[in-house]
Amino acid sequence: MHRITANTVVTPSLFSTSDRGPTRPATLTEQTLFFDPPYRNAFAETWAWNLVKYLRPTLGLRADVRISGGVRVDFLIEGHGRTVALLTSSEADLETVVASGVVDVAYAVEAGETDRQVIDMLFLLSEMDPGLFSERGRINLRQLASEAAQAAASSAPIGDEVHVTYAAEVERWELDGEEVAVEPTGNPGASVGLFRAVAERMSQLLQGRSLARG
């Protein structure tokens, strides 16, 4: 098992245990970042594996968590005075998640079902919220990200949402011993997106910092 632990702290947790156990108040006794299967499904396991790989090792990561009002979030990332929700398959609304008062920031991924798209979404998340990722993690994600994701990140300052559209892959057929490229028809390529919602208290803090710089 890949396990990295930080200095032990005792902090009352604002969220309940996952669906794998009874719903009850929980206490986070140490900030930990480790791969801890089983997860909800193979898709969640892919996300968990990559989050552990690229996030800052001093953060805590919990999967499949129910917060206030029974709202389910796929992952909660906690540490350094922040609680961040990541929705990869949950149908919860971003605004509902931040209105719960439990999280400071919530991110939602639209699509992102392949390994390629997971890496690209993590790259864009590292551009939106670099403090969540280790320095090495950010460097590696930048190197691994597709040209489409890098173009989306560099085309304009990333705000509260960003979209990536992939070029359709060209099919190659063999005809009379020769390889022939066949342009696909219909959908020009898959499209994925990353969205962010910020809790009011965090929004006010960010506005205050912006005014202070002005």
C-alpha cells in the first residue's frame, strides 16, 4: 500500500464516513494521503490512484463521502486550512455542495472517463488550484497532458470553468496492402470540462486579497 502521513493532528471532521460504513460523525486523527481500495468502482479507483500520485503528500484524501444534507461527493481533499470537494461522478450540484458550509471550494468534472481525460482534468485542476498539488506532480502533469488540454490552459486565463475538445482520431484501414486514413464522421471529438464553485466566505477572502493588491 502506498501510504504517506504528515504530522499527527486531531481535528474534528466536518464530514461523515463513506458509504462503505455506517454514517456517523468521524474524527480525522492525522492528515493522510494514501491509496485505500476498494473504491466505489473502477473509475473511482483510477481517480484515487492518480490523486494520491499527484497531490501534495501533506493533504488528507477521503473517497465517497456524505456531507451535510446527505449530499455525496466523490472525494474530499483536506489540509492547510481548506476543504475541497471533487465531483467525478456524483450528480450533486456544485452550488449545493458549497452551500453546505462544509467545503471551501468544489470542483466538478464533466466526462473524463478515460485515463487520458483523467490526466488532462488533473492537469487543468493543477492550473486552477496549484496549491493542491506537489511541485513534482504539477511538472509531471504538465508533461503528460495532451496538446488539447495544454492549449485550453494557455488560450486564456482559467476562470471557474474550462473545456477541452479532442480532435477526432483518424481511423486507419488496410486496403489492397496499403494503409488508408479514413476521416471519421459525426462527432468531431470528445469534449470534457472542469467547473469550480467557491463558498461565499472563500470568495470574500479572495476578493479582499485582490483589493489589497490593487
